[in-house]
Amino acid sequence: LSSSDGVLELDLETASTRIQVGGREASVQTFNGSLPGPTLRVAPGDTIRVTMTNRLEAPTNLHVHGLHVSPEGNGDNPFLSIGPGKSFDYEFILPEDHPPGTYWYHPHRHGYVADQVAAGLYGAILVEDLEPVPAARERVMVVSDLSLDGSGNLAEVNQMQQMMGREGEVVLVNGQVRPRLTAAPGERERWRIVNACPSRYLRLQLEGQRVQLLSRDLGRLPVPEETTEVLLTPGNRVELLVETTEGSAKLVTAPVSRGGMDAMMGGAMMGDNSAGGDEAIELLTLEVSGDRAQTPNPVPAGPALRDLRQEPVAARHTLDFAMGMGGGSAMMDGAGSGENTMMAFTINGREFDAARTDTAVAVGTVQEWTLTNSSPMDHPVHLHVWPMQVIEDDGRDVPEPRWQDVVNVPARRQVKVLIAFDDFPGRTVYHCHILDHEDQGMMGTVEAR
Ligand code: C2O
Ligand code: CU
Ligand code: CU
């Protein structure tokens, strides 16, 4: 769906839906009956108006992940709740200088996020380039995972899976199991990839093809970088340029170790308690054959990136992500899936409380945040509205400006980011994008005034 005259207007309806997944009838949840939901295409300066209607039995809401838009009122407000049978009118106004790139939308009602995203509620948002990137074609790939039981219903999730972050047994690309794509040799394709899995990290590899990284989360790199592998934690996006060579190439996700509980429990726990799996999973096949295409035009350089290290830092904050035994669940609101958790998922020692402001920032300032992880598992940290520039990753300086809106903080390590709170007063959230952790309390509030 594309905007016209600067406005994109649409209805989105969440509902339980029977669809085919990998040749099986499955009960999932969808936006407008499809998995993923419709792809929204807009330009900087556009307005998106969504009438969202909730046909689920649980409350929900809508979040536009990564978009730099107001968190207030009927904008990207994560505190809203749309009850079963209710509707809400959203309006998201993109600034004229909004970075182009691949973004996405998903529900964000605390306590239900992992269940609803795992069930199928997500879709892509594309913000158009300032200057087109020449490519034979563009492919949007929303990667997700889910587990079905014998009757095609979503499998129940146990406490251990919630603690580790659930990983679905089947990995889908646009709702399909291992789709086959075709191209001619010598073509350039642009792949816009979204990691919409609730917890699964993707380590993407495409053997036998030339791959360049064009964009990470938002904007684009000034010059595409040759790459053989990219890591996407939940919520991350990448855009890749694939220059095709004759043959059959598989896109796989290689195993990722994102820590586990074993270290924490002194090795005392039995069974599968480390996340990630240990085998590569095939996502799709690209078949390249036929007559050689004409050599594509070179990719024009993108604009230089703003380097926040050149700007004064007005304040510093530390956020510590921790998991502890004997978690209280007082903050959980009843039906949330984390109700009887035995772990506490905290930031600076506290579980999420929508009524409390955890971090206050001044509009118009640049801040340095140190994200520390005192737990034995990685946490992918996400801040709404304002993107982060990673300046120190695991003790090492990051030499070039690197913008992301989800940043992985490895187990027992720290990462430093700079954030420019240039505009948009209002309150919103930061959280772990392992959505089970978020639902169990690993989320805090930030207010820009
Ligand atoms: Cu993609 Cu607050 O989330
Ligand atoms: Cu988000
Ligand atoms: Cu986490």
C-alpha cells in the first residue's frame, strides 16, 4: 500500500485466522487476514492514518518500530490499549527529514506482545529513498518463526521457553517455508529483511553470491559494505544488495549463541536451557540462471552520516539489564503470559511500571547511555522514537557512525550509545526485544521534556 498526496490511509484489523503454513492448515493471528500484514510504503514527510480494529480476544495496540514520530496522543503511543471489539484511530506524521529505510509494525500491549507477534502480527513499512538505488528488483522479506501443535494451533509456551525467549520450530519468510526465488545472472537485487521473530537471532549467510550491506535498521550506509554474514537480533532490519552469479544459493541462518541459564544456575539445570539451537536453518533458495543481465548502474553514495561524537553530551545514564530469581509478578497485569514467572526481568532493579518515569531527558540534547547486562543471556535493547548511535561495543570503540534502533548487549558485557533527543517531547519506552523478556518486565519508560 502506497501513500498518495502525502497520506497513506488504511484500516488494519487484527483477527484469529486459519491459513496455510508450509502446506498445513494453521490457526494464527493476522493483520487483514494475511501473514505478514500489508507492506506500507511511504516517503519522508508523509502521514500514515490507521484505523485499527481489534477482533482478538485479548487487548492489543499498534507500534511503528523504528519510525521517528511522536509518541504522544494518537501517535506511536505504547501505553494505549485497544480492547477486544474496539477500534482506535492512529496518526503518524513523518518529519520531512525522516531517514529512508525498512521499518516494521507490530502490537505493543504490555503482557501480550510475545504471544501476538509469535502468532503472526507484524508487517513491513518502507520509507522511500532520497535518491533511488538502481536494482533489477526489490524483495521485502519478513522473517518470523512459530510452533504449531498437532492440530495446527499455536503451541503452548512453557515457563522455560518464556525465560529463554521462545523460538518457533518453523522459520518463515513472508509466511512461507523455504520459498524459491529466481533471478538472472549479473542482476542486482535489493533485499529488505526484517527480523520479526519474538526471540530468535538470525545470522544470515548467502553463499556463492556477492552481498553488500546497504542499510542497518535505518537510513543507509554512505557506501555499501561487502559482507559475508549479518547478525539480526529481534527487531533489527538490514538491506542487502545481492549481485547474482549463476547457480543455486541458499540463504541460511547459522547458529547463534545468545547465552543461557546454565551459567546462572551453576550448571544445575537439566534439559535444553541454552537458546539458539546448533544447526543452520535454511530460509530460502535463490536460483540464478538464464541469459546474463546488463551490468547495473553503480550505487550512488548516500549522504554522510551525522556523527554524534562531534556534539556535546548533556547527560549520561546507565541502564542495567538483569535477571534474578524469585521474580515478583505484581507488575504483571493478570492475563499476561509472564504471570507466574519464577524470574524477575528488570532494568536498574525494577520491573516495568507504566505509571513511573524511569529516565527523564531534555529535548534538544545529546545523551550518552551505557547499557550494561549483568545476566548470563544477551539482551537486544530497543528504544522507541529516537535511534541510537553505537560508539562502544563490548569495550571497543566503533570508529564510524553506526545507527541502530535495536542494539545487542551481550551477556555480562556493556555497550555505549549516543542518542539525540532533537525533537518530540513525550513519554515512551525502551526494552529488551526478546519479547518474552519485555512482557515479563524488562521495559522502562523515558520522558523527553
Ligand atoms: Cu519492535 Cu517496542 O518494539
Ligand atoms: Cu519499537
Ligand atoms: Cu532480554
